[in-house]
Amino acid sequence: MKILDKYILKTFLRPFVASFLIVLFVLVMQILWQIFENIAGKGIGMVFILKFLYYTTLTVVPQALPIAVLLSSIMALGSLGENYEFAAAKSAGISLQRLVRPLILLAFLLSAINFVFLNNIFPHAILKQRNLYFNIKKKKPALALVAGSFNSDLESYQIKFDEKYGEEENLLKKVLIYDLTGRHGNTKVITAERGKIISEEGSRYMTFVLYDGFYYVDHTSASKTQAKKKRMPASEATFKEYEFNIDISKIGGNDDLGAEKIKNSYNMRTLNQLSDTIPDLKRAYNEMLSSRANTISTIANGKMLYAYKDSIKVKNIDSLNILNNFDLQNKISVLSAASTKMNSALTNVRNNIKTIKWKRKMLNFFDSEFYGRIALSFSCLILFFIGAPLGSIIRKGGFGLPMILAISIYVIYFFVNTMGKNLAEESSITSLLGAWISTLTLFPLGILLTKRATNDKGIFNIDTITQPIINFFNKFKSKKDQ
């Protein structure tokens, strides 16, 4: 490898590593903030939180890589132009194409790496991350009884107290408990002047000991007959000491966080698995449509709706208006039967339209994922051929202007890609077009910028806009001078 190639690669790789890590951090933090409320307060161990962050990082790597390529290509080529290294290279007879040749090879390599990552690591990371997030989300909050408000962390109990004190913070004042274990609402209420919580480490039960309290139970909703309701509507009692246990085994603990309950999502499969699954889904979808069509045809007696020759056909039949061949009573019977069949067919369509749409959408999900991964793999290459000529044109390095341009271009790419994906999922366009529409949109821009950078021209020639205006005012100026 020549010294020039090493220097160009070094100029590119430094901002690439920095921008990749920055973009990766921003994307991970964005996801973390979105789901923070479902993780906080669940008593999750640090090991599981680090695992979740690790798998989340792996899922966003394919998105961070194209952004880093775009930003670093603008910065690297802009820095070369800003330091007049382009001019020095051209004076030595080195063209722009020869100068960026090692970067083009590197862009192909990064696209290949992104493809391998999307096909092998990304599905596994999605599987682990989604299941871990699902298990954390479903996990009950860690027990933390707070004074002054109702605590609902304990299943089937609502507990409120005014103050928690003592060396172990297990003594309570002015306790109010709603016992909902009967599943009939707030039918059981316990109040006490004082209370104590006894909980041993490793035990599945928490013991409440209450002192100087009142106990009230409403039996009305539990009674089945009116006679029983009248005889025993409620019971109440006062107590000096009352003790009961609450099962807390479902609160805390990380035993089930590693369980994999979601396994068949479209983004959890490799390209080979997707290509094997899509034909089966299409076959099942077509069979469902055929079955629904046959059902409607059967309801409407579709096989009878065709013309055929009849040797004993009665003459003088009005074939244009069939109802004119019947008397009033038969007309009513015919119309009633037609209305019944039509309503039955419409009901069948209404009952199945949601299922058909969902089946079609699921098929579109698999199709879009298959083509989308291939398109995303080549996004590194496409964005490089936009960023490299753009950097050589603007001739600015650093994180200032290149960052603004990179964000603007990627926002366009992301918006068009998301729009295409949504349209494909709704069957408005094909999945192939939906996956590649962002690439097709930016491809002409890459060609335009490459041509202008090769010919050492700006993004656009501002003189073509300003010169006619200047000439127009110069005419008036010359007339005044005369």
C-alpha cells in the first residue's frame, strides 16, 4: 500500500471512529429514554441492565454505521480541501478518483460488514433485547412502601400509613388497609393506630402485625340470595392485635428475565430463514383469499349466474328486467331472498376483512424486512458517494458544517426510507420499491455531486442566478448615465 493511500485512510478512519461512537451513543440513549419508565423501579439487577444495553447497542449498529460513513467522508474530504491538499495532489497529476480509491474500497468493505452484521448478529440481538425488555416490562415493581399515599405494589392490597419509623423502618402509624383478595372491590377494610412489618430475607411472605384497630367486612356482594343479604349485610370488630401474611414471592427477583417468549418475529430471522418463510406465508394468504371467495360465491349461488341454452325455455320472457316476469308476491319473495343473500355476503366480508388485512400486513412485514436489510447494507456505499464529493466541494473539516450537512442528508434518507416502508406495509407499493426508494431518491444526488466534484465545480453555480439580475440593473444604470 502506498504512502498516499495510508494517509487518506488515516484521515478518514479518525473521524469515522469518533463519529460512529458518538452516533451509537445517541441512538442507544434515545431508545433508553423511550423505555425508561418501564424499567425504572422494577428492582432489576445491574447484570440484566447491562445485558439490555449491550443488545440494544447491537441492534442500532447497522443504523449508526451509514451515518458515521456519511459524516466521516464529508469531514475527511473537507479537511483535505481546507488544507489545500487536494490542490497539491492535482498539481502532482493525481485525480480525485485516484485520491479516494482506498476510501471507495473501504466503503465496499463496510457495506459487506454491515450486510454480515444484519444477517447474523442483528436477528439474535433483536431476539434477546425484545425478550429481555418484555420480561422487564411485565415484571412487578420492587417493594417500596411509601408513607402518606396508597401503596399498590402488593397484589390485592391497598396500604396507606402516615409515618414509617424505627431502626429498621418497619414500624407504622395510622394504618389503613383495603383487602381486595375477595375480588369484590373494597369490601374489607382494616384500620389500626400502630403496625409492624416483619419480613425475613429469602421468605416468600411478609407479616403485618396491627395494634388497636378496627376490622370491617361487607358480605353483601359475596352473598348469593336476597335473604342472606338481609340477614348478614356486614360484620365488624375491634382488636388489640391482628396478624396476617401477604405473599410477596412475585415481587423482586430476576429468575424469569432470561426467558425467551417471543421467537417468531420477522426481524428475528436471518435472510435465509426469511426467504424460506415468505413463500409459505404467500401460499397461506392466497389459500385464505380463495377460501373466502368460494364462501361468498356459495352464498350468492355463483355457479348459477351464467347463461345457458334451455330447450323448453318459455317465450316472451323479459330478459332485461327479470322482475317483470313475476307477480307481486313472487317479486317480494325474490327481492327478500336476494336481500338475505346480500346481507349474508356483506357480513362474511366484514367479519373477514380485518383478518385479511392483518395477514397481508404480516406478509408485507416479512417482505419489507428481507429487502430492507439488503438496502440498508448498501446504504454505506450510497452515502459515501454523497459525502465524499460533498466534502471535496465545501472544503470544510471538523464537526461544524459537515455535521449539519450529514444530519440534513440522513434526515432525508431516513424520512424517505420510513415513508417507503410504511407504504409497503400498507400494500400501497411493492416491498422491493419500499425498501429501495430512499436509495433511488439519493442516487441522482450522488451522481450530480460526483460529477461536480470531479470537474472542480461548486454544488451549484450561483452566477447563473445572480448574473441576469446584475445585467438587468446595469441596463437601468447605463440609461441614467446617458
